Amino acid sequence: MTPATITLLILAGAAVMFVLEIIPLAVTAMSVAIALILTGVMDAESVFSYLSNSNCILFAGMFIVGAGLFETGVAKKMGDIVYRFARSEKLLIVGIMIIGAGLSSVLSNTGTTAVLMPVVIGIAASSGYSRSKLLMPLALATGLGGIITLIGTPPNIAVKGALEAAKVGTFGFFEFSFIGIPLTIAGILYMVTIGHKLIPARAADDEQAHPLFYTEGTSKEASSVKQIISIFVMLGVVVGMIFEKQIGIALHTTAVIGALIIVLTGVMTDKKAYRSIDWTTIFLFAGMLPMATALDQTGAGKMIANVVINAIGHDAGAYVITASLFMLAGVLTQFMSNTASTTLLAPIGLAIANGLSADPRAVLMAIAVASSCAFATPVATPPNTLIFGPGNYRFMDYVKVGTPLFIICWIISVIIIPIIWPFF
């Protein structure tokens, strides 16, 4: 069998195991990584190098920074303040999603989720609502918000580059807002109605793994100095993430600096810092990254794309092709990075648009937006993975909540995109 075929078989097996949850998801993810090594699809050095992926380091650092807010009681106080202004669960969801989407439109989606997660958990503790009801709206909102501007998410920049390389036009900075804002509004409405009912109100069962997130004993004894330090560390991390390009320090480096300050200043002991890291999140994410690479490098992703394109035919109408490419990109992005799925399909979209003598912007916009609609699995995007452990979610929770939202985005996009960016 070819490496591409083997990759597809491993992916199919992983999908089944994710759905059935016979073994923990993180174990399934790491089993995927080992399977790729044993079958010769990837070498061990490449596979295990993903444990040092920048997002994994960012996760670990932000877990410690966030835990510092819990250790000192700051997160609880912040939650109390927010709860005074939104005394219903649905109002809290609206507020969380607006803030999350707004920040992620100009910041990293992962960074936004990492920064806001401890605050949201604090809100849940103050309000008495299940944090599982609040964390998923946060993660989904950052994905939607990233669509709003050119720099909100890598796929937007990727399709802009593809257009300019082909010398057939470009996209402006706020041009993505024409579709990003309607999708964000639709996402908020969905999450406070249908989505809210689909999210399980699951109680935390991982107190031993994350004692700082759920106990209040230490916060009552925390000094005001430690509280101030934890606040300034979080603010410093946020500022560092906002001005990442200007100061030249990557997000994950900023997170590690913040974590080191938390430990060195005595806000938390090193042992508590270790315990605050959600290792399930780390291994789940790192285990599936090699699969995303394998889909790209072996041509397995392109095989899937070719099957779909051949099925719909190059002679199909512009609307049909746009809808099909949106669906294809949306399915691939649940297991590949959104950047990989965009770069894979962008040349195909350009070729099809050229064959139709149509403006390629509508097709590429559909591909970029679909690649950001990574809602239906916990490994689809880093924000989904980041909330997995703290929210005590299961694989099917993402499928049940994320799939309807993806379909809604698909319908809205197929209607709006050709209007804003006409084919002819």
C-alpha cells in the first residue's frame, strides 16, 4: 500500500476510536502517532518533534499563568465582577462570545482562548453555572472572530497570497468582515439557542488533575502582593501577544516567560505549576499533529480532494462548486490544520475558477472561511483542544455542537459570498 492509503486507513481508524471513546482520546491520538511510525509513513524523530510544537508550549505556559489567577483568588474575583453585569447564563455566553470574537479578530485564536479561559472558569465558579456551558462558546467564538480580518487567522492571509501570486486580485484588510461578521452573529445566536441545549452541563471530575481550578482554600490565604503579581503577569502576557510582531517575541515564548515569573515570584510552587498543566490536552494535540502533516505530505489530502472534485465535475455551476469546495475544506479542517487545508485547496479553487472564466475571489473566500469553521472535533483547532480537559468534554460533544454550526456557516456563506464577490 502507498503511504497515502495507509494514512487514510489510520485516519479512519482514529475517527472510529474517537467516536467510540473505548480508550481515552489522548491515548488514541498518541496511538495514531505511533501507527504512522510503525508503518513507515513518518519517522520517529519527526513524529515526536511535535511534542515541542509551539502550540503545545503555549498551552503549558498559559495553563500555569491561568492557574496563578486561581491560586491567588483573582479569577474568582474577576468572575464575581462579570457576573454582576450578566445574571443569566445566556447573557454570559453572549458576552463571552463577543469578547472572544472581538479579540481573536486581531489576535491569535489560540492566544485569545488561552487568556480568556481562566476568566471564564472563574465566571462559572462565581455564577454556579457549569463551565462546560461557557468554555465551548468561547472556543467557537474565537474561530468565528478570526474570519473577520485579514490577520485574524492564517487561511485569510493564505488566500490573499494565492490571489496575488496568480495576479488575479487581492483581499483587503477588512474585506473578510463582510462574511466574518454575519457568521459571528449567526454563531452567537446559535449558541444561545440550539447550541446551548446541545452542550452538556457536565460537572468537573478532574479536580485532582487541576486542583487550582476548583479549590478556594489557597485563594483565601493569598497575599495581595501575589494577587497583584498574577494580574500583572496576565496583563503582560496579553500585551506581549498583542504586539507579538512589534516586539519580536513569539506567543509561546511570552507564555513561558509568564509561567516562569509566576513560579519565580512564589505565586505558585513548581509542583503546583506542574500539576496545573493539562497533559491530556498536550498529548491529544501533539498526537494528532503528525496526522495533519501526513495527510499533506503523502498526498492523502489531495486524494480526498480529487475524489470530491471528480464527483461534482468541473462543468458544475459556480454555486455548486463553491458549495462543494466549502464542504470539502470544512471536512478536511476537522483533522488538518486550517492553514494546510487552505493551501491544499487554494490552487484547485484557482484552477476551477479559471476554467469557468469566473472571478476566483468567491471560490477562495469560501475555502478560507470553511477552513476556519473547525468546530466539530477537539483536534480541529488549538482552541478546541485547549478547552477539552478543563471543560471535561468528550469527542461527541464537539460533533453534536459543532456540526450544526458548520452547516449554518455553510448555508450563510454559499448565499452571501457570491453576492459580495460575484462570479462574473
